[in-house]
Amino acid sequence: MSKYIIRKLLMGILTVMCVFVLNFVLIRLAPGDPVSIMIGGQDNDNPELRAALEEKYGFNKPIPTQLVLYMRQVLQGDLGNSYLYNRPVTDMIATRMPQTILLGLISALIALFIGTAMGVYSARNEGGIVDSICSAFSYVFNAMPSFWLGLMLIILFSSKLKWFPSYGMTSVKTNYTGWLYAKDLLQHMVLPLSTLVLITIPRYYRISKTSVLQVTNEDFVNTLHATGMSERKIFNKYIFRNAILPTITIFGITIAYLVTGVAYIEIVFSWPGMGSLMIQAVNQRDYTTLMGLFLMMSVSIAFVMVVVDIIYAFFDPRIRYE
């Protein structure tokens, strides 16, 4: 098992390094540059000012040289300063990260339990009324764009019914503390959280239902039925244990892509998280902020994938011996 874990860790580190280099090169080869944004666009182009800014930020150096210098900086724990906000990227990420994790992680956990429960029940009662309702629910919400659903919820529950706030994380004009702050936060979370949960449930439902049906039709399950073993024991000990593996993978991918997964929701609901920060950095060609976000994303994705592989090996020992 230890050799399996070490091999997966080395693969994760190699993946992060490759993604880091690829992102750095592609960002700098993309059209546009932060210097043009700083000087106010091509209409206000000043050659001396442009040359001075390129010298200041090192854009006049070849891309390989810029890459080596930036890697040395990152290895020292410094992700640089944002060109747009003139703040350390690490501070900006640390400020925005809790909001994204709060919204994305809670929605992923709720969708995991609800979607898996729906899938398992539908698989064990295939063709019934509940199965038909759950399938229709899955098809409808799987086809909906997340930003459109968010806007519809705002129109219905915020503009029409006045039940929940439509934007932000807390009320701007108040300074709540304690339970009042928690209540205000929960009220602001209802709509974005509901949007993410409704959009995410169908993927867990389809995967869990398909996996349970597939494992149920395996030959070893028929053999267990022939031995007279109880249906509950067969399902809990053999069917569910094998069928849950694809669901673990989907949950891992959802957590790994937390930033991009909630970006549109954060924009629709003005939620102050990393997704909206990434969109702003893309629009303003803020290279250092983008590289910091992409590095954090690649590390989180590699880490979660390693954890998922280890969980896989725990549930299915055959994997670690392959």
C-alpha cells in the first residue's frame, strides 16, 4: 500500500509541474497583455511608459527566462503581486478561498447524499413511480445552465416573494455578530446553495443508479442469492461497497474543480469568492493572479485525485496490486 501511495504522489507532483509550465506559457502567448490594461488601452499607448512597465514587470525578457524567475519566486512561497490590485496574490487567495470553500463544499456534500440516495433507491425500485420522478428531475436540471437557474431563483424567491437576498454574502448595511451574523449568512447562502445543489444532484443520481444496477447484475451477486444470503446483507456488504466507487470519483472531481465549478454562481449572486476573482483576472490579463489561481487549482486537483485513488484502493484492494 505504501508503494502505491508513493507512486501516486510522485505522479501528482509531476502533473502539477507540467500544468504549471503549460499555464505559464499559454497565458503569455494569449492575445492581450496587462501593460495595455495599465496604460488605458491601445488609444493611450505611450512607448516610453510601455517600455518602463515591461522593464518593471519583466515582460521584456524571453518567456523561458520569465518562467525560471517565476519558478524561483514560487519556490520561495511568493506568488507575486497582482497587477490589477497591487496586492500579494497569496493574500487575495487567502481572503477569497473560505467563501468559495464554504459554498462549494456544502453544496457538494448535500448533492452527494441526496443524489446518491435517489440513485440507490431508484435502482432498487427500477420502473416505479419514484424512479420515474427522479429520472425526470435528473433530465430537467441536468439540461439547465447554472447561471440561468440562478437568475430564475432570484426572480422568483428574491424579486417576487422577497424571501431571500439576491446578492452578496452578508447584508452591507448591517454589522451583525454571533447568531445574527450566522442567520444573515445562511439567508444569503440559500439561493446560490440551492442552485449548485440542484445542478449537481443529477450527476450523482445517474452514476449511483447505473453503478448499483450494473453490480446487481454481476454473476457473483447471483451466486450470493443462490446461497440464501439475505438481500440486505448482499446489498450492504457487496453491492453498495462496489457501486459507491464511481460516486467517490465524481465527488473528488467536484471538489477538485471547486473554483471553476462555482464561478458562474458567484458572478450571478455577487458572492465574493475565487471564481469571480478568476474571471476578473482573465478580463484584465492579470498574469500573476491567474498563475496563482491556476497553481492552487492544479495542486488541489492533483491532491484530490491522489486521495480518491487511495480511497479506491481501500475499497477495492485489487487496484493497489495492479
